[in-house]
Amino acid sequence: MDYWLTPWRTALTITAATLETTLVIQKSLAGIAGFGGTDTFDENRLRDAFHAAADVNLRRWGDTAEMIQSLPGWLHDFTNMPGDVLTDWFDAARRHHDV
């Protein structure tokens, strides 16, 4: 069951992360420029906006790391292979197909 729900959960997480990031950026930009657009850039507001965006970014990378670790073990085996194994296999398959 988890095998079938993983893509759905991943899509839901990405959508929520995108929404949260967008809201943080909108709030930060609205705080910097003001609603009328006449306020000057304030260094403290700009710093707060940067920290808010960086915080959201770090949380998203943490979610990504958890998602990668929750993948099945056989997918992690590809990262343990020497780099030329997959390219050699692909090249051999293409050469056989082209002949």
C-alpha cells in the first residue's frame, strides 16, 4: 500500500512546500515594499524576509532528505555502483539496437 501512496504523498508534500514558500515570499515582499509601494527598503525588513525564506528552504531540503531515505533499498543501490556501469550498459544496449 505504501508503494502506491508514496507518489501521492510526494506530490502533496511538494504542493504544500510550494504554497508555503510562495506565501512566505509574498508576505516578505509585501512587508518590504508596503502595500502602496512607497516605503523604502528597510535593512531589517529585508534581513527578516531573507531569514524567513532561508528557513522555509532548509525545511524543504530536510523533507527532501527524508523522502530520499524512505525510498526502497534497491533504488539506493544505484548510488553505490561505479559511475560507468549504467553508461556502459546503456551504450551497449544502444549499439545492439542500432546494429
